[in-house]
Amino acid sequence: MRLTCGDESADVRLEGESAVMDGRPVTFEASRRDGRIEAIRIGQDVFRVRVAREKERVFVWCAGEVWEFLRAGKRAARMAEAPGGLVAPMPGLVRKIVAKAGSSVARGDVILILEAMKMEHAIRAPQEGTVRRIIHAEGELVDAGAVLAEIE
């Protein structure tokens, strides 16, 4: 994938516990808790990190600074991974369910609120339809990519 940050951009390919950035290998060791990366060790240096995603934007908190990365170019929509479903863009907590199974929704209507990185993210209907089901209950933790609801 191609990432941009400010005026800089790089081709990045992740391969397990290593990455190739513009042809240069970078080996790291990730420390995870509940499936989320909490720290990365590169050589003898350890960096605590937090990551939040919003569509094509990725925010990374590391060493007291925040960077915003953009995926250059379009990627396939996540809807293709779960036809008729809404997926979690990042790990988080289902804070509030707004729509109920059987309710009609318009494109852009809020289906539920996901809390991640101490921020609330409105998960919206990608199309007009009927909410077939809500997969998770309020208060449940979900992983990135987890199907949250289905709309038909």
C-alpha cells in the first residue's frame, strides 16, 4: 500500500513482524493486548503506540506525537468482505445502539456508536435499507473488521 504523511509518501508492505518501506526492510516486534498493538520494539528501542482508523485516514500516537497517514489511492470497500454488513473500522467498544433490527434506514443514518481511542465513531448505513440484525450488544468489545450489523 502507499501511505502519505504531509508531503512525504512511501510504499509499505507488511509481512508478519517486519515491513518493507520503499524497498528497505524494517524488522519489529509488536506487543499486543486484546488484539491491539500497544508497543513496537525496533532494535533496542520500544515505542508505545495507539492507532485509530477513519476510512482512508490512520492516526498513530507514538512517542508523544500524533501522525496522520492517508492511504494513497482507493482500496476495495470493506462491504465486499461482509456483504450487507457493517464492519468495525478498528477495535473498540459498542457504546450505543441507535437503530433496531427491522427499522428502515437511509444512507448515512447512524446505526451504532463505537468507542475507540477515547473517541466516539458513528457507524453509518452505507445504503438505504432495513436493519436485518445488530450483531453485538452495547458494552461488547469488538475487533477491527468484526461485522457489527446487517442491512438488506
